[in-house]
Amino acid sequence: MKSRGLRIAACIWMCLFAMSLVLGCQGSATKSEGTKSEGTRYVGIGTATVGGAWYSMGGALANVLSKNIPNVKANAAPTGASIENLESIRQGKMEIGFATTDIPYSMYRGINNLAENKSFRALLNNDLIYLAIIVLEKSPIKKFTDIKGKKLGTGVPGSSNYIIVEEVLKAHGMTYNDVKPFPAGVSQQTTALKDGNIDMFAYVVAGTGGAAPAIVELTTTEKVRFIPLDRKILEKINQAKPYYLIREIAPGWAKGIDKPVPVLAVGTTVCIKSDLPDDFVYQIAKTIFEQKKELDAIHPQWKMTTKETVAVDLPVPLHPGAEKYYKEIGAPISYLK
């Protein structure tokens, strides 16, 4: 009887031990990003598609945060970019997300057909992005309105690119119904232009940091023209939506540009989950600036974030933790109206 009782007790103990293992595994599988587990804080960073600037920049940021903030494991993930990143923050799937400035501006206020989302705050501003409008040199198109009835390369529906091109069409009294849209990525657009499958493409590409590789390749192998936008059109868009800025592509930005080209520009804002602790976000902002050389070396577009630009023309309020650090280093802080 004693032996049988011991066997029963052993079986019960083994069952309880197995159940504790299962429950423990379940707990770790459902652990949300940004929570602490055994002293470790997990940080998810939403970027864009693999191969894009944001994906590389996000990877650099994840590496720097993981190396320099104790007990932090950061991970950059490929995503559908701006809208998806901010929605992921709202859903608790990510803590940090890259976005073109127009998207957080609209989401935070619940305007421009985007549902209100106040789950994020600004962490920093990065480079401006230009809307480059390009045709082959031999094209009969001389101004933007000449695209009416012809094939126009755009971004994918729902993307920032697609929305920005829609705004430019609207400012000219047109809609997508007045053109033949060709939605695709920048590499596909340049190939389509070279092959004569589209007449023009309008694509948002890195601004002050230099032309995207696909643009460099296009302007090296083909003779092209950059279509300028009329200043009155640019002012009309800017007055209606202040996050769209009036800028010029400088001579030398890409081959064939020998004089300034007036364009529409939009900023890049890196957003962060609003309910993260102030001291933790302070650490993140401090680490970014203290490790700027490493970030800059991994991706040169990080060079566009400086003390002078990090918090200028923000689309939404700064996270208090980031604000505290920027005030300490004397960074100017301003907001879009």
C-alpha cells in the first residue's frame, strides 16, 4: 500500500509539473511587446518593406537600443509602413513606428478619412521626403496637367505616396479618374517608365539625404526631366494641409537637375507608444543622440536627425520623456498648426 501511494503521489507531482511548463510557455507566447518579463523589456519597431530606408534605419535603431539600454531587447519588423505602424502601436503590437508626417497628423486628429488614434506621441523627426515627378526627356509632357488621360505611376492604394499624389491631382482639379493609375514600388515605376509602360511617375523619395538608388539608376541610364509644380499649387496644398511643405530639389540631387525644381515635401516622424514610462522614453531619446555615430554609419539618413531638426514642425505632441531630453540639450521644439 505504501509503494502504491508513493506511485500515485509521484504521478500527481509529474502532472502538476507538466501543467506548470505548459502554462509557462503559454505566458511567454502571449507576452506583448513593450512589457517586462524577468527584467527584460521588449520593444517592437515598425518600419516599412524590406530593402527600404526605414527598414534599415529601424534595424539600426533596434541594434543601438538593445546594446546600450540595460535589459532591453528591440526588434525591427518589416511592415506596410505608416498606417500599419500606427495601428500596430494602438493595438499594442509595437512600441515604435516610422511614418510620413501627414499620417500621424491626421490619425491623431481623426481627419482625412482616418479614424482617431491617440495611442502614440512623437519621438523624433527625420528627413524630408520629396515627391519626385519624372518623365523621359523625349516626353511631350511639360507640366503636371499634361498627364490627364495618360498613364501615371503612383504608390499602392492606401499608402502615403498614393494619398500625396491624390492631393496633387486634387489641387489641379483632377482625380484618379482623370488618369490611368499604375500602382507599384519605385523600382517597378522606373522600369515601367523606361519601357514606355507609363508616361510619368510621381513617387515620394528621400529628400535632403539624396536620391533613392532606383532614381540614381534611372537618371544614369536614361535622359529624364523632373516636372516642377507651380508655386501657387504648392501654396494651395500647404494652406489646406500644413504638413505638406514647399521645397526645392537642389541641382545635383540627381543627374540632369541643373536648376532648382519646386516640389511638394513631407516629413518623416518616428512615433512611440504614449503610455511608455517617461524615464524609459528619456533613455531612448538620450541613447539615440549619444550613439548617433553608430546610427549614421549604419544608414546615412540618420544624419538628417540633428539637435536642430529633431523636434521642429512636429505633427503631434512629443512624448514627455523625449521632450525632457530635448529641452536639456537645447533642441528647438515646434508644432505644425
